Amino acid sequence: MKRASFGAVLYVTAAASLFAAVDAARADEESLDERCAALKALSSPAFTVETAERVPASQIAARADGTTVEVPEHCLFRAVIDARPSGIEDLSYGIGFELRLPAEWNGRFLFQGGGGLNGVLNPAVGAIAGFPSALTRGFAVVSSDGGHRGRGITDARFGVDQQARLDFAYQAVERTTRKAKSLIERYYGRKPEYSYFMGCSTGGREAMLAAQRLPLEFDGVVAGNPTFNLTRIVVNQAWNMQVLSRIAPRDAEGRPDLSRAFTDAQLEAVATAVVERCDALDGLRDGIVYDYKACDFHPKSLICGTPGAPAGDRCLTEAQAEALADVFGGARNSRGESLYGTYPYDTGIATPAWRSMHLGSNGRPPADAILGRDTLRYYVLTPPDPEFDQLAFDFDRDLDRTTATAAINDAVGTFHTTFAARGGKMIVYHGLSDQGMSTSALTDWYERLTPRNDSGPHAWARLFLIPGMTHCGGGKATDEFDMLSAIQAWVEDGRAPDRIVASGKAFPGQTRPLCPYPQVARFEGGDPADERSFVCR
């Protein structure tokens, strides 16, 4: 018998290894299918499993606007806790959640916060603008519908039900967290090494609630542009409606047409004047106002006929200037006491987002008049009052009607000794051009956080303010940054975020540092397009 050549042996060995690898991959795939499908057996009268299936590496829609993200191979699991009918058309109750379990798990868990009034189940991918998603990084990710399914994120009708209110306020976060962790342990055979919560808007409020009401559950939370004091936001929306209705031209039926309260040219003139007066306070004229506290702009400087005011149709009437000051000053009662907070003058006033929130256009009412009105009627007022006139809200008398919802909903707690003592870390960020959320309301909350030392709560909690950024992104801003990596580095490696590098489509080719409050970025010389030319001071 002839001895086989070395090359032939090598070939046979390589082929055997290849076939073994193929067989192992096939076995792993079958195992993933089986393990995922096995989760269907968890259905019970109080726990309805809707989906348990393997999803191959692919691109999926991450948001309703059609934005897609690449996802790795994973198990997709959807279920509803305590599903029940509502008796209202297109509305059901029960805590729906989606959990995605990657084939290559990194041992970490992320709760992805919701938005608006929830009521929809967003894909649990942990998307981050300009960066790989949390799911792609190997996180197991969960999302929740907040305890109800309706016609969209502006559908407030769930507020007529006691349990649906409790679920949206906080119980959906609590119950989804514990169920997701239990499923993760069952699926992988071990608990998450680290647990995170990340969200913006309502998701930011939920993230703050997670630290306040579940201090043993999460190692790190990221709260962006949080609606943490939603009841006061809704009161402020009523204030905006009343202020702007006083100056808006009337339509044929005598109703105020808010869309004509200010022209786009006037709003652009305000933004231009803010930049001219305050942009250079940080050492560089670049269209970004970092030192917002030093900015002393007032809209009265744009009143027609005032020296330096713009000419023609870009100047403001005295009534318009007063109304703008009232909107940026926030809701007050008859004694002049603030009921919410103030807004800094910034470039965002000239964006479509600001108009959409406060004025509307092309016959479409502003969000203040739709989302604000219905949230007030169905959810914020107790008991609900579906016929309540937003323009009749009395800022002295009617505030008491909001306190019951505030008690269960608003994430205004400042006592975090347990969360901080076990190593919990928190990052909060907020756009200075947010068209709906007050900056001072958030900084006032941050300045009361405990535990703290002489420099504040910096040892465990940091706040970052982003100039020009509207609600959760957009505007003339560097609005792309990786807060997930920042919170991970702080929690797992002890590297506190002294600055976070940001970029954005509004400033192509440029980077800027985001600085922890109360520091602001100041230009020190060098390349103005490079974040290293700035210091946080």
C-alpha cells in the first residue's frame, strides 16, 4: 500500500475540519432555533407570548420613520403581561415588551426607553445616531409599550384607566425590567453582568425613574432630554397656548391662528440676533452658543424702530416681543411664581421643530395644542376631563388637579444614596434648543441631587448640555455622540466622562467637546474644527 502524500493528508485534514465547522455551525443554529422557540412554552393566562423566533443577521427598521440598522443573529421575543381589553376602539391594555437576545452575548442588558405617550412597541435594538447599536455590540435589549397599545405615541386615551396610568407612570418599567432579566438568565444560563437603561424624552424620564425607584436594578442610566416632570411640561404647554393666542391673528371664525403669530423671517431674525450677541462669549464665532448663562439677549431689542433692530418684516412688534419673553420665561401663576422653568435663547427658535411645537403651519395645529391638550385632558388631570378647554386652564386654581398624576409619574426624586452607594452611575443630557423641555427645570433638579459634595454629585452623576440641539437631536448642533460607551466606561472601568466628543451633520467635518455642567466648552486656539482646541471650564 502506498503511503499518502503530506499534501493529501493536509487536504483531507482541512476538509474534515471544514465539515466539522459546518456541522458545528449548523448545530449552533439549530440550538439557537430550539432555545428561542422553547420560550413560547412560557405562555400563560397572565403572560401572552406573541413571538419567539430566530432572526438572521440582517437590516431591520429601527424607527417609524424608516431608519434601518444592521443587527446580528439573535432571538426575537415578544410578550404581553396582563393583557386585557379596554372597551375603547383601537386601544388595549397590558405591558407589551420586546426582548432581543443576540447569539453572541456580551453579558450586558440594556433597557431601551420609549417616547411620547408610548402606546407602540419599538424594535429593541438600542439605536445610537452615528454609532453601532447596542444589539450589534452584543447587548440583550428590551423595549416596552408602557402598558397600552393605541393609535400612536400621542394617543392619551389610556389615561381614563387607573392601571394603565400606573403602568405608563412607572410599573411597566419595573415589571419589564424584572421579566427581561429572568428571561435572559433562562436563555443564557446566567444573569447579566451589567444592566443599563438608556432613553430620550419619555425614555429619559423612564431612565431617571429607574435610578430613583429601582436603585438595585441598574448599574448605569443615560437620560436624554427627559420629560421627567411631565405634568408641569403639560401645564407649560397650556401657558404657551394662552400666551400665543393673545397675539395671533384671527381666522374667519374669530379663532387665533397660531401659525401666523410669528413669521419664519422673524424667528430667523431672533436666532441671528442671539448668535450675534452671544456666540463669541466662548472665544469663537462658530454659530454655537456655549456660554448660554452669560447670554443677555432679550427680544425687546428687535422691536421695530429700536436702534439696531432688523428692518422690514423681520422686526417684532412690542406685543410679539413680550409674548416671546413670556414663552421663554415659562408658566407662572398670578403672583409671578414660576410653575415650570425657563428656556435659554438659542438658535433652535428658527428650526421647524420650534414652529411645529408652538405655532404649527399649513393648517396643522402645533404640538402644544394636540399632544399637550390631550395629555392634559386624559392623563394629567385627575379625574380625566376629556372636554377640558386648554385655553381656560387657571394657573392658580387648576394646578391642584395635576398633583395626583405628578405623584406617580414625575421623576423628580433627588435622593439616590442606594443607587450611588452600590456604584450606580448616571449621565443626563439635554439640548439647549429643546423646543419643549425647560433647561432651568433640569439644572435646578441636578443641583439638588444627593449624595453630593462641595462640587456637586459629579462622583456619580453628570449633566451635559448641548448647544443648538432640539428635542433628542437635530438643530444647528453637534448632536451625534456615544453616551452608551461613556456610561460603560464609567461603570465598568471607572473612567468618568470629563468630556464627550460630539459631531453632527449641521457642522460637517467638525468635532466639539460636550462638557459636564456647569462647565462650558471654551476655544483656546488652534484648529477651530477640532474638539482638542477647546477646554471645558
